Amino acid sequence: MGSYSFRRKPGRFVPVFLCIGAFLAPPARLAALPSSQNSESSPHARDQTRLPHFRDTAPPGELAAAIANAMTDEELLSQILMFGWAGSDPSKEVIDWVSLRSLGSIKVFGWNTDNTEKVASSVGLLQELALKNRFGIPLFVATDQEGGWIRHIKGKTSDTPGNLAIGASGLPSDAWHSGYYIGRELAALGINLNFAPTLDLYTDHDSTVIGPRSFGENPEAAGILGAAFSQGSRKAGVLSTAKHFPGHGHTGLDSHGHLPVIDIDEETLRNRELIPFVYLIRSGVPAIMSAHLSFPRITAGGKPATFSKWFLQDLLRGELGFEGLIITDDIMMNGATTFAGSVSLAVQLAVEAGNDIVESSTTPRFQDAFWVNNLNRMKAVPEFRARVKESATRVLRMKIEYFSDPSSVPPVPDAKKIAERVPDPLGKEFFLSQAVRSVTALRTKELPLPPEKAGKVLIASSYPEFLAAGLKRFPGAETAAINADLPRKARKADTVIYGLAGKDGVGRLRELRETGAKIVVVSILSPVPVADAPWAQDVLAIYSYSPFSFQAVFGAIAGDFTPGGRLPLSDLE
């Protein structure tokens, strides 16, 4: 170890009950670990004296290297893996990965999160297990909380207007505060890594994959807004992740089910898709997510970017100068496994291409090829082991730098404070104001339409929250679902306020044209379907199904304010 210092840093994030014992014990502290971790067959079986520890005082690079040098192959490989689990409670498999294999990261998916308190307790349980391991390394805990459409942590968290709404206001301050308030809620639950912002450009208007997850189609605007979101998130203590590199916007296919092929040349890539990522890299974004996307005119054989050394090492690391973590999109997605032929090979190719963390939505078993084949490859191929160790060291260094910062998220969340922090009390006021700024008047002939001038009102939508928001401003209105009975009801109304939430709703909207009622169309989520109803003379766009957006748009209809948002897409009219 040479001159390496083993002085212990104060551990503000370590639970008190853990400090009394394992963490303040002498180097032989692992004698009390379960026998399965002290057996000769265990990956932890080695000389337990003078081991470096996550809380030691040393420069981050030096400490990360010392820990990596002391790790077994099992520990190195585990450090670059990120697993999710099924159900609200952590599965036995993921618990075993954390406690017996020192797993590096976990991911909380949308199916884990209806109970906000349960999310926090699950995170706390897994972090406590991680902190008991011999190096005391906390977990990166990730989720997808982009805002708007994609909100994996549900329960009591804020349902926000989202990125396309931010693009409509065009204000970096809206992006910054969105990242900040979303981050504050995540921090309360122990989430320290957010897979946001989405930098994909909304250039394929027919796409249903990205849509309102995008800031819009302008590369520079997306870069500025994305950088502001990232910085707001970091102010709240949460690390951000720019995605999906090198750009998922120009395809209608979803890489969960297919390998999307993006037929653009390198010049277009550089002048369009890469621009937002350049902004984020220059602003110091800590992580970038690689995408299962094929660019056959750029890389031979159409190899997905996830598996491409040219995209990840030559372009992202070498040319663009990115020094943070590269994290794969879910390696279980068909966009990865179809090309690789197996999950095991997909993991190998991802690591060899330059990814630092391989994300998996499911938890493999210790005997699965996912683990066994890649562990055996480490032992048989020195170059592969070196690549794993390089990434593990980079992950360790970022963890050391992050958790030594007083503003970082404590690994074990305080369950007693969740109720007062989620939803964020200050965020509620902000998200409503952001929604107001995003409302966009696409066409206005009769608007505004105060309740006293609207006559008999019918409010139609597939979202109950839309109907409820409408009734608060038009208390005498009738409500209706988007179904075959709607035209009959519309003939009895003077005004119909219609929530259009996709192309499927355009046909029913056309049926209202001959009813004689005034039609006010509210475009929910993507504004693209509105182009199929050019005859509609009063159209407002809100870009999300957030309750804040619904409240804001009915305020605009009633004349509370003049909509000031600008459509972040072109050529729709």
C-alpha cells in the first residue's frame, strides 16, 4: 500500500447503531461477519488486516485505487453492477447481492414505489447492509424521475409538468428549480442518483417513445435547459445522468422492445444529437447513460452505442472529454440482448465498450450466466479484468467524492421526516407557477372564455384529474369520458372543453365538429396530434397530465392570465 493513509474520516452518514461496533472496531472487525462471508470459498476470504476503508482519510483517487487493489474479482465486478428487484420489498436475491457480493448500486423502478415510506425503508435496509461490508462502501441508489411523463418514484412525490413544458417556457430557471425540487424529494427517500435529464431531441414528431420527455427539438435550448436541471438537482444533493447518449429522439421505436435504427450520418449527429451532451459535459454532469441505438451509417454493422468503443471511448471520452460515469440503459432490454444474443454477452460487450455501470432491471442469481461467465472471463482474460477494475475504481472515486460532500444524500433516510418533505412544500407553489408559464396558445378565437360567458359547459377527458380541475373553474359543467356517447352530450352543450391526449382521440374530436358547440381543445402530452384537427379554432397546449398543468390550463381558459408559452416544436400547423 506504500504511503497510503488509513486515518478514518468522520462518518456523518453512518447510522449510530452501526458506529457502535463494526465501523469503529479495529481492522479485525470482520471476524463477526456471518460464516458464509468468512469461509474459504467466499469472495471475502483474505487477510483482513490493514484493509483500506471507505471512511479513511486520503485523496479520493488514492483511496479508490487502494480499495480496488484490495478487492477480489467478485467485489470488483459487483461494484460495477446495478440491480432492480420485483415487488415493493427488496427481494432475497438483491439482499444477498448487497450483503454477500458487495453490490455497487441499486435501481428503484416504478413497480416498487406506490408506497413512499416503503421506498425509503427499502433503501435504508439495503444501505445498512452495504455499510456493514468490509470496505463500508455505500450504494448508489438510482431511479428515473425525469418529471412529467416519466416518474418512477410515485406515491406522494410531486407529479410535475415535465421537460416539454420547461421547453415551452424556455426558462433555465424553470429547469433549475424542477431539478432542485424533484431532487429534494428524492433525497428525502435516500435516492442519490437520478436518471435525468433527458437530452433526446423531439425531431421525430411521430415518435411515442420520447415525446414530452424532451425539452424540444432545438439542440442548444435542450443543452441549456438540461444543464440547468442537472445543476438544480446537484444543489438538492442528487447526482444527475444525461441520457440517452448519443440521442434517442430521431426514432419511433422503443429500445425496450426493439433495437432502433437511426439513419443519420456523422455530420448530423455532431451538429444535432450531440450538442445537448456537449453542454452537459461542459457543465460537469457526473454521469451519462448509453443507449441501445444503432447508427448504421456511422458504425460498421450497426453495433448499438452501448457496445461501441467508438461512441463511448473515442467520441465520448476522447473527443468530448467526459470523465464521469457511463451507465448503460437497462441491459435486459431487447435493444441490447437481441444484438448480443444473450444477457451474459451483452454485459461483457457493454463493459468492454467502456461502460462503468451495467444496469439490470432484474436481479440475477449467483449461478446465472450473467454473473458466472463474466467473472470467469475476468480470471481468464487480463484485459477484461483490467477494464472491470478501471470502471470499479472510477465508481469508487465518485462515491468517495460524493459522500464526503456534506450536501450529499445520507445513505439511510430519516423515516420520521418523509411526511414533511414529500411532497416538497415549496415545490408545490413552484410547479404550479411553472405550469402557468408553460401553457401555450396555439389558436385562440373565442378564448378566454370566463364561466359566465361559456354557457352550458361539457368537459371531456380520459383523465379524471382533468375533469376535477375543470369542475373547480366551471362548477356547473357536465363531465364525460371520451366514448361513443360524447357527441350526443355535446349537442346539448354551448361549450365543450376537450382534453386531447393522443392520436386516438382525434377521431372522436372530429365527431364534435358538427355538434354546434364551441370547441376548446386542450392538448395533453404531445402537441403533435393537434395538427390533425386544423379546423379547431381554440387550442391550448400543456404538455403533461400533471394536476398542476390541468389547474393552469383551466385558469387560462377562464381568463386568469394570458398564456405565454411557446411551442418547442416546429411545422405542426
